[in-house]
Amino acid sequence: IFGFCLSNKLLQLVDQDLWEIIEESGGQPTFALSWILTWFSHDIENFEKVQLIFDACLSTHPLFCVYMTVAQIVICKEAFLEENEDGIPGGYIVSKTLREN
């Protein structure tokens, strides 16, 4: 849970505007919780990419997955904002982007 709270705070520091939009739409980016708990393997179907993420998470700082989570949210900011206007949950869009890339 610490990693989840930290990801929310990091997102606020990295992109205040995006953080405010997420806060207005219901608070913390709960869609990202599974990324932290499973090191993204829950949402990425490509086994080679999952292996690379596991290697990175095991060989770097213990909070590396949290940093990756915030980076992924920021990378998908445009898609998140566009789809959020259409009433589709932003977390769905970000998770979908993970599966496609």
C-alpha cells in the first residue's frame, strides 16, 4: 500500500494537472494498484516484456515499479484525458495502452 500512496504523491509532483483530474474523477489512481502488486504482469500479455520488467524490478531500486507506474500514467496522459471526457474510465485506457504496446 505504501507504493500505491507514493505513486499518487509522485504523480502530483510530476504532473499537477493530471493529478488534479484524477482526484476530481474519484481520487487515487486505483487502476494502477494491480501494476504495483503484480509488476505489470496482470496487464501485459507479451511474456518477453513481462520478463524485462521483472528483471528491472529485481535488479534496481525496490520502488522501481512505482516509478514505472507514474511514468506510464504520464505517458498516457493524452489518451487518459481524451477518453475521460467521453466517460470511459481513464484507468481502462491506460491499461489498454499497456496491452497494446
